[in-house]
Amino acid sequence: MALVSLAARCWPGQVEAATVDHGLRPESTAEAALVAQWCAGHDVPHASLKIASALEGNLQAAARHARYELLGEWQQQRRLNWLMTAHHADDQLETLVLRLNRGAGVGGLASIRARRGSLLRPLLGEKRADLRRWCEDQQVPFVDDPSNENVRFDRVRTRQALAGCDLIDPTGLNRSLDALQEADAALSWMVDRVGKKSLLLKEDCAILSRTDLPAELLRRLILRMIAHLNPEAENPRGPSLDQALVQLFDGKTVVLADCTLTGGECWTARRAPPRKLR
């Protein structure tokens, strides 16, 4: 609500809004209607988007995937140039702490990007409390989502642990994250250059002919080999990649993301044969 009210003030007549109703709580439909009512009173076209199928697996990850899919379709249908979400400084800090706890590398620690393609997050420099105060001062209605207090989610426990912490300045945090994102982009640039000379991608295999490279470049090249052979695969976690590097340097064979990788003078990756059912 802070984002849509600010956007409508900055770009009057050029903003549309969408609310994704995940259907996870009985109140969600009424809350989407509250947004629609505010938008109608401020000349902002509004759409309520409902997730049709049940969410499976990790609830928060599944909801996020479904949400962005719906918003992307809505953006295309409405022929909108940009899609903005209201992630803020507290979200940045929570995500950074979560990824630190999971041992994320440079790419993971780059955290929430201010821009990814046509997706913009213009509020990353603002704290949640300041956005809430804006809504209160401007009489913009908003809703407290009770799932934000559900301690079965890692993010909620992290949020509660960070509550009241004022040691980290959002401006400084964003500068550091910008530096990490630049480092991530530089590493990707290097991998592109190395890959053109040393990575051969065939229909049934991928061959890396140069392995005397820094470990981070090798990790990223392995991920490209896997993505080529199994585009639907989830990227292996850092510890799995580190263990694979040790085995490959010893000339051994490892399995990652349904791909078999064999070490030696060159590293070769192929799709692993399907498992036999007993």
C-alpha cells in the first residue's frame, strides 16, 4: 500500500496495481478488495489475481514462484513497461542473514536486486517502520499479515531476532550489496569468456577442457554444464559443489542434479541414466 500510494503520487495516471490472492487465509479476498477500493478512489486501475492450483512443497517458495508468474502474465497482458514490488530495507537484511546462515556465495549474498530485467524494487532504502508511518500519516489503509508472525518460517524467526536492531544503516547495506552485485556480474563476465574457449556444449554431454581455474569459476562452469543438460534442475547447494570439486580433481565421478560428472584431464558431464524401479 505504501508503494502504490507513492507510485500514484509520483506518476499520476501512469500506474496500475495488482493484488495476488494466495487463498491461504479466509481474510485474503477481503484484503484484496480493500486494495481495490483504495485504488478505485485514486484512479489507479486494479486487478485481483488468484492462484488457481494448490501450493505444494516449501510453502513460501511455492507462493513466491506462483506470485511472480501471475504478476508477469498480468504485466504482459496490460503491456506495462515495469513491474514494481515493495521489498524494503528490512527484507534486504533478513534475506542477507538467511543466506549467510546457509553459507551462500557471492551471487547469493548479493541478496534482493534493485532491478532484474523489467522488475524494479524502489523501496530497498526504506525501513518497514518508515513505510508504515507514511501510510498512517497519509491515511492509506493497510493490513498486518498474521503469517508474518508465524515462527515456523525461518524468515519470521530471523525478523523477530533482528527486531529493534539499529546497528545497520540501510544506505551502507545497499552500497555493500551493490558491490557484491558488481562482483557477481564480473565473475559471470569471466565465466562467459572462459566458457567460449574451454566449455564445449553438445546435445548429450558438456566438456570442460580447462580446470586450472579459481574454484569459484569452476563452480559456475559446473552449473552451466548442468543447466545445459538438465534445464529444469535446481542448482546444487554450495557444499555439494565443493565436495564435487574435490572428487573431480581426483579424477572421480560424481552425480549432481541428475547429471554424472567425471573428472580427469577434462571434466565431462552427461545426464544420469534413469533409476531402475524394483
